[in-house]
Amino acid sequence: MAVVNEAQLSEVVEPGLKKVFTGALNEDSDMSLVGMLYQTVNSERANEDYLEIEDIGNMPEFTGDITYTEFKEGNKKTVTPTEYALGLKIQRKLFDDDLYNVVEQIVRQMGQVGRYLIEEKAAAPFVTAFGTGSYTTFDSAALCSDSHTFVSTSTTQDNAGSAAFSYAALDAAITLMRKFTNSQDRLILGVKPDMLLGPVDLETQFTEVIQSELKAGSANNDINVFNRKFKIVTTPFLSDTNNWFLIDSRRMKQFLIWQQRIPMEFNKTQDFDTYVKKWSTYVRFAEQPLHWPFVYGNSV
């Protein structure tokens, strides 16, 4: 009877391990923050430049001659993907003696770690939304700031508050978002907040306000005008237990970018001299908010 060698063993083990890795990576993919929050942009370059286009001028009354408008380029944002990698080395004898039991568990953990990284990074722009760290917008301000600007106007705008979540605070934030203006100081038409984002600590409060038929906390049987009008998204990766965000999801998909350079890989190689097999996982991406008018955040 022929002895099973390293090459034969790899054909048995590795297809199964890749399936284990992929299964752990994609577990509950319908709940991923990337799919819910981001526009995924596939990139083939070291970095991508995104250009803000300012709005054209207002339409005046026609008095015999057409007034020709101009437009200006706004600010530019360069987005550079970051590399992430993790490796695993296993001795030959582990395959011989244990095969799947240990190796499968470790490879599954590699997939889970990859998924954790993606979810953590997807939440990161909101974790730091009120500070000018890695995720400033076109105007170099924080995602949620009281000093947003455009090139074409001196008007500053505010999409950062400090109100704890409540029915009244939600109502006020909706009103403020619907009054956002563009680079020509015109109202931005069609702003429609339809999502609440926050930590898991606020999920009960979100649900009470959004899914009650009557106004929560009132004995007057007032109708709840917000009943089922908002999608609730909570995540444990938002570490502040009180901060919350009101979002226009359609505009969010325009301005919140997941720049995918290399999707998550599961690679293998082997060292003939030491009979050590190696696996690695590698991914390269960037997460970046380009513009701010899709969100109103409250830092409580």
C-alpha cells in the first residue's frame, strides 16, 4: 500500500480548509456594516482621487439674454488602501495525527478574525466622527462638525449635535438635516433621513421610538409619526454608549466609500525542508467618508 505523502495530503485537506475559512468570513454577511452602509468601489490603482464638484449658480429671470453659469471644482480627497495580513504555520505531523480537528478550528478563527477586521473598520468613521483623525471629509473637517464649508461660499454648516436620543431629539435632527444647504446656499432638495445608527446600548430606545404605533412615553395616545419609517442599525463596534447618528441612506451610498483593492484572500505554501505548511490571509482596502450631508451625529 502506498504511503500518503505531503502532496496527496494537501489535496484532501486544503479545499476543505478554504471552505471553512470562507464560511467563517462570510457568516451573517447580510448583517455586515459594509453592505448596509457603504458604496463598494473596486480599484486597480495604488490610490484613487475623488473630486468634489461645486453646484452651479441659481437660475435668474430671463430678460432677453441668457446668463451663463460657471462651476468650480471643490476639494480633492485621495484615498489609499491599507494592507492587512495574518499567517499560520502548521507542522506536517499535525496533519498526520490530528488532521481536521485542530487545523480546522484555527483556520475558522482566521476567517473570523478577517470578518472582525472588516466590521471594525466599517464602524471606524463613526467611532471617530467628531474628531479630525483619519476620516475627514472633502473640507478637511470631521465627518460630524459645526464648521463644514464649501469653496464657493463662506457659509459654514453644522451636522453635529449633543442631544441624547429621544423622540424630540430625533424630530429636531430631522428638521436640521432637511435645512442643509449646498455650495450655492440653496437647500439640498430631497434630504430624507431613513436610518438610525448607534451602539447596541441604544437599540431598545431606538425600537421603542420607531416601532411603537403611539408616541413612546406619552399617555395621550398621540400618533407616532416615526412609526417604522427608519431602519435601525446597531453595532457593538460603536464603543460610546450614547452617541447616535441620523442618516439619509441614499446619500450615504454616494459619499461613504469602501475602496476594495484586493478582496480577502486565503493563500497556501509549504516548506519542503522543514515539512511546515503555511497559510495566510491578505486583504487591501480603505474606508472613507467623502462628504458630510448624509448624516447628523449627536455626541452625547
